[in-house]
Amino acid sequence: MPAKPTTGILSILKTAVVNALIALVLFSLMVGIRTEAGSDGQLTYWMRFGELASLVAVVFGGSIVIELLRQWIGPSGTEKLVPPAVQSGMAFVGRFLAPALLIFALLVPVIFYNQRYILDLAILVLTYVMLGWGLNVVVGLAGLLDLGYVAFYAVGAYSYALLATNFDWSFWICLPLAGILAALWGVMLGFPVLRLRGDYLAIVTLAFGEIIRLVIINWQELTGGPNGVPGIPRPTLFGIPLDNSDDGLAARLGIEYSPTHRIVFLFYLILALALLTNWVTIRLRRLPIGRAWEALREDEVACRALGINTTTTKLTAFATGAMFGGLAGAFFATRQGFISPESFTFQESALVLAIVVLGGMGSQLGVALAALTMIGGFELFRGLETYRMLVFGMAMVLIMIWRPRGLIGHRAPTVYLTKAKAISSDLVKEGHG
Amino acid sequence: MTSPLLAIRSLRAAYGKIEALKGVDVEINAGEIVALIGANGAGKSTLMMTIFGKPRARAGQILYEGRDITDVPTHAIAHLRIAQSPEGRRIFPRMSVAENLQMGADATGCTEAERDATLERVFTLFPRLKERYAQRGGTLSGGEQQMLAIGRALMSRPRLLLLDEPSLGLAPLIARQIFDAIRTLNRQDGLTVLIVEQNANHALKLAHRGYVMVNGLITLAGTGAELLQRAEIRAAYLEGGRHG
């Protein structure tokens, strides 16, 4: 880095030494001393100097590497150092990334037909893509920090599960109902939090998520409590079951039955639901209501002065986001065949929120990429066993250092001048402003 | 004489226990530019915001075209063709200039043709905005942001425009351009303007009439030229605040 050539090495070393000292203090107790219950129940402990030293060394070396990378690449101004050729190449990739991903997604069941594991993983990723896109309406567009999004996922899942098991209603009737019920709960959450923003809003939504979960656990007669709801019907292809029976799809088409049929069907179902979410969001963004959401994120006072009813704007954002969460929940229930409160913990909310933030708040493609990275990453690092979360956390920290606005921080405008307005150039050059 | 476009009668407003407006009377006739001047904390911005219902008036009346709008919700006031360029501009920083302007038109429900005509007008007044229409609002300079804030307010095709400190933090040349644009709007489009300013000299030269506000009360009123001549105004607001 030409800016500070002399102080560079020294400051890097200083940072590294400080970090190493902090690591020494932290790890001396956490790692340096190993305690265990002895044979008679007494406390035995011994020192582990080797492990401690290696950890401190790793922190020291790591600090130097990170500082060097920081000075060479820079935290956020990366683009300036990238040569124009690479930049135009990236723009090219950027333009065709979304269609390419879509085509790839459509072909996944064809390519990986015999790999059940990959198909299951793809369904999981798509579920989170849909949840991410749903939460993106609330957090990314309207700027309302919602830590209880899993509540709507749960409402949707339980709506479908209970309606289907108690009344024998088909999936295709229950699916919109689950969406509507979740949207209603979204409005119910919205009302008390209308006046809250930022941290306060986050706390209340967090509590809301927990309340829903606790109600589900304790309302045994309705929800089965911690035992969950078993035997949720599988979805049918508009009345045709996808099983081994005589009137199943395989028998009707005269092909040999395979359990993969259902998996492929589920895959296309969630893909369709996710794409619906995406399409609706993109359409809404270009309508006044979508613009009002974004304006609300930017400046609430200005919104009111411009005649936007902030109450209805917030409630529609909550309702829309919740509806998509509910639809995803109904899908989750029919896919699993069994749901219990354990599936709807705060961790799910945090994961979906992380996907939205990592993707770049408001960016549809970014959210999809982030869901792929997060959920795919979980699986990718499975071989690392106990270090999985550590590696994963480090990867997230690194991404946030280099791309603080998320993977795709760019925001596409939604208003264009309809036609080239004829304003003579001399007027422009006159120097007004 | 016809009844005023906006009439404010013994208006009181408070933040908690602190009373900011202690019975204010202001009248604005259609086609006028009215300046409201006063020191920091006199209640000028509060008056502006109370017209928009935030904070709510504790007592008194706000009559617009003869109709009592004191209790109309904030967002509904913009639909009465009153527009506001709030203090500190408050443009939407991550949205493009075109989107910011569109936001001004969205809530009032105009036709596309009306919107395009208004847009054309805004671009004629502030050609800079046309040059920068695809740029994010936050990347504009202070003067451009002020132009955008006024342009956004104009997009709702108002009869009455409330401007809160449009020259705040702007270079004198830019401030003059803003004031010129306001004068043009008033003369050519017949727009009625209430302008709150600390820059008393500029504001009073621009305005037909002016009010001076001190500690939540109107202490002086008169034509712009009259007020500019008064010794106490000159002392308090025009000559660096030296009294006596």
C-alpha cells in the first residue's frame, strides 16, 4: 500500500501482538486448563500448554494475514482496484447470473435424478430462498427489523397440518388458507409495533416469535404440544396421489413407481412457490405500495409529509412478508409429514435474517445466493464435524468485512423516465444549481 | 377581500410540558409568499409541523380553504394539495432522483399525463435534477438535495407549499438559485408559499408579507419591505444579532 509504507509493518505487528495477547488471556482458561471429573467425582485438571501455544500462534499469524489483506484489498473500496476488464466481465456475469441460476434450478431434478441427497438439499435451499425473499419484504424493503419471522412459518405449517389432518382438506385449498392466516397474524403483530423502530421493534418481534412457539407447545388439545402433529397428508398433483397405489400418478402414466417422483414434485412445488414470491415482490416494488415500503425504510417523517399512510404501509409489509412465510410453512409441513415446535425456534429466524442481511438487504438475487451459500455451506462443511460452525462463522465475518453491504449491495431503481424529455442543452448548461 | 387560503387562529402546541406555540395567528392569502422569521427555538418549525398535524395542536384552529384541518391525520393533509419540504430536506438517500420525485406524485393519485407535465416543470426549474435523475439521492450535493426536496413536494401539484429553511447550509449562490426558483413558482404558477427562514434578509426580500416569531408568539407582522426597514429586525436578525 503506497499510502503508509513505513508504518504499515509496525502497525500490523502491533495489531497482531495485541490480538495474540487477547487470545492468550481468553484461551488460557478456556483451553489452557482442562478440567474433568475424576474417578471418585473429585475435580482433576491439567495444563495444556501445547494447544494454548498453537492457538495463540494461529491468532498471531491470522491477524497478520488479515491485516495484510486489508491493506492490499481494502475493506469496501475493492471495486476501484479491480481492473476494468475484470469489472466488465463481472458485469457480464452479473447480467446473466440470475437467468443461468434459474435454468440450472429447473434442471436440477434432471441432472441429479438419482441423487436423493442433493435433491433433498436443493428443496431445503429453495425453502430458505423463499423464506429469505419473504422476510426481505419486511426487512430489506420496508426496513422493519423482524426477529420473529419463524412465527409466520410456524403459523403456516400448523395451519396446513391442522386443517389437513382434522378436515381432510386438500393441500391446494389449505395452501392459500395458510398464507391468509399467516398474513392475518402478520397484521396482528403489526398493530402493536406500529410506533416502534429499530432495536425496540426487534425485541417485540423476537418476543412474538417466542409467544407463538410457546402457545403451540402448551395448547396441547389443538396442536399436540411438544409431540407435534403426525401424519400430515402428502401433496397431490391436483387430486392424483404420488404413491404406489393403483390410481397413483405412476400407475396412471403407466411407468414404474419410484419414490423419487414425489421428491421431484416437491422440488418443483417449492421452486414455483419461491418464484411466485420473487415475482410478486418484483411487481410490488414497481407499484406505489412497494416504493412506499422503500421510502418508509429511508425516512418515515418524509413519508408522512408526502401523504403516505405509514400505518397501512407497515401493516401491508408485515402481512405480505408473513403470507410468504406461511406459504413456505405449509410446504414445510407437507414435505416433512410431521411437524413439532422444535422446528420453529429462534435459530430459524436468525438464519433467515442472516440470509437477508448477507444477501444485501433488498436484493432478490443476493438473497437467493446467500441462501445457497448458507444452507449449502452448512452441508459442505459437514465433514469438519465440530469445527463446522467455527468455519462457517469465520466465513460470514469475512464476507461482512469485504462486502459490508451484503453479497449484492446494488439496488436497481424502479422508476425510469418514460420518454426522453426534451430539455434543451443550453438550459442545462446555464448552471442552475 | 376574500378569505385567506390558510388561516391559523390562536394555535397552541407543546412537546410534553414545553409549550412551543403559545397562541399563534397567521394568515396566508392565495398567491402570496409569506415568510416566517425568528431565532432558533422560536417555534417556526413547530408551526410548520403543526400545520401537518405532528405535533397535534393543543388549542386553536387551522383553516385551509375555509375548512378546519386541525385534526386531519398527517398523511391526509398532503392530499389536500398542501406540500411540505421538511427541515433538513429528508430526501430518500438510497432511492434515485426519479424515484424520489415519483414518491411525491404517488400518494396524490394523479394521471400519468399530469405527472409527466409536473415532472417537466420541475426539470425546467431545476435542470440539475434532470441531469442526475438516475443517481441515488444520497449522492447529491446539499443544494441538489434541497432542489430535490422542493421538486418532490411540487410533484403533488400543491396549492400551498411549506418550505422549512430551504437555504440551510447552502452556499449563497445556491441559496439564491433556490429563492429564484421559489419566486418563479409564485409568479408563473401562482403557487402560495409559506417559507420559514433564518436567513431573514433573503426571505423578507422574497416575501410579500412576513411574520416575526419570538418564543412561540408572533411579535411583528407586515409586508416584507416594512419588516426589512424596522430597526429591531435589522438589529436582531440582519446585523449579526447585536441588540440596541
